[in-house]
Amino acid sequence: MLKEVARALENASVELIARLVALRRPYRFRRAMGACTSLDNSRTVLVARPENLGDLVLAVPLLFAIREAMAPEGKLIVVAAPRFVSLLNGCPAVAETIGFDGSKGSGGRIARLLRLLSFGWKIGGTCGIGVAIVPRWDVDDHFATAVAYVCGAETRIGYSEVSTDSRRLHNRGIDRWFTIVVRDEAPAHELMKCMHILRGLGIDDKPVARGLWVSDREAQGARQAVCNALGREPLRIVAIVPGASHPRKIWPAASFVHVGRGLISRVAASIIVIGSPGEASLCRQIAEDIGPSAASIVGDEDLRSLVGLISICCLVISNDTGPKHIAAALGIPVVEVNAYPLDGDAACQSSPTRFGAWGTTEIVQPPHALPPCQRDCTAPDAHCITRVRPERVLAASLRLMGKSIKDRGPG
């Protein structure tokens, strides 16, 4: 009951903020903006994607599809979490990326509402947005719908609050913030859900033709960083990503060491262990345990450095975390170690059927949940994922490495 009251108060606050922001909007925008239901006659389109890194990567094909459907003089704006804004630097489809922290963890509900007011006040006075798109299908817990609502777009499109049971529970009342509500209750991969949102604008499904991009400068800088870390020119670079957002998703370090050593002995791979600054000690320890053919490289806040680093690899071995999506979007083969049981519900948000690496990938999962877990791993620490044997991951890696080396050649 208290949660429902808090949700209702938050929704009312969002609607009040939208009214306040409307007062800020220049009169010329209010007069010029009519109900726009197509992309080709909208001068400015906003995509709200302020969630996790993987969510933003999976929306990249949608961004290119939107840009293709817009008029040449049109402008595409993306709203992303501040720490992921740099991912879209140099994107040929995007004119501007704006940071917005929509997480509840950053100061609670009131702080999030104040950030929404600040965001709306700034954007409301600078540009007239014709269409706002929210591609999130499941629970919106980062205020993506609220961003679309307060930005002043006359056309706001998103999935219905009844799309999933979780969305129905946690996002009750948000359908009224959309002018076009897309009803789609069939589970599918998040990338396809992003693409399917265009159906609400009368655009047929498009093939997933574009992923992430990398410049020659980024790739050259990455190769130099690897050479410096290893102390020599690498032959076949394999990246290991041992971290994750939750401890239950982290495969034991000893298992990564086993796989790394196996790849060095079998195919003379050069191993780089990559992660965030908070994962530096984990990456360093794994690299040291693997041996002299391995090195740890810890990234900074510029995600383009990470993109460059992954782009020069012939394989990425990763837990269920954002860099696996970057690798897949670059066309790099991925071996994903996932804690979700193979016999679990494919419609669950934790299932790799919905959020696995998209493309050339092998997903290695425990066959069943480890008691007391049932259909999903709910343990506070690494639990079900410990049932994934290193031999299975090594075999999957060798299969994909053979295909990668054949397709791309050594290096």
C-alpha cells in the first residue's frame, strides 16, 4: 500500500514538473510543434535510454534506423546515463548526447525528481522536440518515460505499462504519458524490442544492419596499449572480462585463469584482462595467475577506449556485463558465462534469451539452478554460476577462435 502511494505521488510530481517545464518552452516551439506521427517530418527526435551500458549498446541499431528515416536536416538526440555518454562520441547517427541520471540510488526519489526538473528546464528552453521514443520494454526504473514526457515532445511513443507483469506492477500509470502506446506482450531479445518500437510510427521492421563503430586512431591506440602492457607485439588477442554488476554474476577467478592458460597453450593467445577501476585488483590477480602472456588493462571513464580495446580482439570471454554487448556490436565473437540456469524461464529479465550477447556468441550456463535457488539465481554471491565448468568455456572459446582466426586472420 505504501509503495502504491509513493508511486502515485511520484507520478503526480512528474506531471507537475512537465507543466512547469512547459512554461519554460519558447513560444516559437509551442506554436511550431504539432502532433508529429512520422520521423521524416520531425526536425528533432529524442531517444530516452538512461539505463545500463548494455541497454544503450543494444539501442544503437535503432539509432541508425531512426536517422535513416529522418529528413537530412533532422537532429537526433539521445539521453543516456552520464557515465555512458562517451560511448556515442563520433556516432554518425547522433547529433547530441545528453546525460541524465535516472537511477533511484543516487539520492532517492526526491533527488531524482529534482534532476528531472533540472533536465526538463534546460532542454525545454533550447530545442523543439517533435518525437520522443522510449524503447524500454520491461520495467522502466531509470525515468526514461518521464524524460520523454517532460521534454515537451508532441509525440511520445513507448511500450504499454502492461507489457510485462513487472512493468504492470512498477510502472502503473505511465501509459498516459505516451501519445502512442505500443502493445506487445511477447518476450524477445532486447535489441529486437528496440527495433520493434518503430512499428508504432508505421515503420516496418528493419534488419539489424549497424552496430558500434571504431576509428583507426582508437584501434591504433588500443593496440599500442596492449603492446605496452604485454611488453611485446601480440599475435591473437583474447579479452577476459571478469567483473559484473552483481556478485552472483561473477564467475570464479580461478576458472578464468584455467581458460586463459588453456588458450595460451592451445592457440598461443595473448590475454588481456579488462575491467573498470573498481575491478583493478581482480583483473591484476587473474592476469598474474595466468602468466607472462597475460596483462591487465583497467579502463577510465572514456568508453571509446574500451571500444577500441575490444575492437582489436579476436574473442571476448565475459560474464553477463556491458562489455559483452560492446564486443557483439563490433562483430567480435563472444563466449558469455551466464548465471541463469539453462532450464529457467526464457521470458525472465535475467535470461540470456532476452539480454544475451547478440551475434556470433556461445552462452555457457549452469544446466540447473543450485539449491536453494529454483528457476533463477537469487543468491547474494556467486552461486549457480559456479556450476559452469572451465572446460566447457574453453571448448566454446576454441570453437569461436577457430572461426574468428579463419575469418579475420591472425592478430
